[in-house]
Amino acid sequence: MRRPKLVIENPDPKAGQPEQYEQPEQHAHTPQAEQSFDGSTSDTDDIEALWEDDGLGDPLAVTHIHQIDIDKPRDFFWAHPDRKYRKKTWVYVHKPEKVFKPQYFIVDKPMRDKVPQARPCTLIVVVDRAGVPRILPLFSPRPGENDYDAWITLRSVVRESFTQWVRLVWVNGGYQSIVADKGYAPEPDFSRLPTFNKMIKLAFGPDGIRRDEENRAYRSCFGKAAKEPDGEEDADRDNAEDAVS
């Protein structure tokens, strides 16, 4: 049975006659609003009740960094503008045979005379458009040495990357920059990064900082014989064997 149409009369003062507007019929299958004006329960409350609050926030919005590369980026990058995320030290670059990627080692002050190939280096944090960080080494000459065009031009490009996305290109013995168009990617959110010291620890690992001659990487790179354990270590080992047997 059809319901009668509802006619709303709105008098028009100019015409003197009421204007008639027809309101569409509402049928039983017409969807209702998600929330009624009288504050009654929404028809999606049964779905909302399915979700549980685990108190952990959004796991996909949390950044966990377990490994950080050390090298020049091959794609567009943005350098961290905060001085806290670039520090000067001395670095030795080891290039093993048949290994494409070089190895980088921080050389502490007591070891610099024992690693003559080490040189001054500024370690700076840069990120790609996905926010993934890496450590970029910027080398400088030792006292009394001349600077190289490759080092000078690399430092120049990095200065550009403090405010925009850039990519390194090698041209005629030096680096040049390709600057990304505006809108290529949003500015990076550096607040999501760990502290500089933590990233250095992740990047170089336990043997990547040469503090003394006991460093395993130092002994391996410079052909040092393995040290014989002293008597105290032998006693500790014997005690441990006795405890297991």
C-alpha cells in the first residue's frame, strides 16, 4: 500500500500562492544515516565493538632501524641539517680483494699513528625519500696534504642537500648535483631517527671502532698474529671445562 505524498506548503509572498514541494517517499530498504540527530545508537556500533585496544599504538607507524649503510647514496637524498648529526673524526677505508663494497673503520686517537692510512672525515646522516638513513663519509686532507676535487665537490653537493632533495652524479673528475623538482617527495621527518651515536653504533658494529690493538678488524687488516691467551685466561677456561664435565 503506497503512502500518501507529504506536501509542504511554503507561502510565496510575491505570488500570494503557496509553493508546493514534494518530499521523496522513504521505503523500507532506504539506508538510514550513520548517526541520528536525536543521539540514538549508530548502526555501525556493532562493527566498532569488534576492535580491541592493545595499547601499543599503530605498529606500522613505528620505525625500527637495525642496520645502517656507510657510503655515498645512489639515489636522491636529504642531509640532516642539525649539527648534532654530523661529527668529525678519523676514518680508515679498507678495500679487501674481490669485495666490491669498502669497509669503513673509525680510528680512535691512540691508534692513529698505527693506522697511517686513516684521514680526517666528517660522518653525516642522510636519508632517502623513504626515510631510510645512511652514514655518508666526507673526507678531508691530512695536515700538509692538498684537497681533492672529488672531496671538495662532494661536500658542496651535501651543503645543497640541507634544504632539498639532490642526487650525486660524477662528471669530469668531480661530483655535481641533480636537484629534484618541488613535489618530488615531502621533506623528511628527522624526528623519527635514533640519536647520532646510536646510528654510528649500528653502522660500524662492535669491531668498526679501533680503540686499541686488540681490535679484531685491525689485527686482520694489518696481518697481526692472533694473541696467545695468558695464564689467567687458560685457568678460566680450565675451570669452565671442569664445571661442564
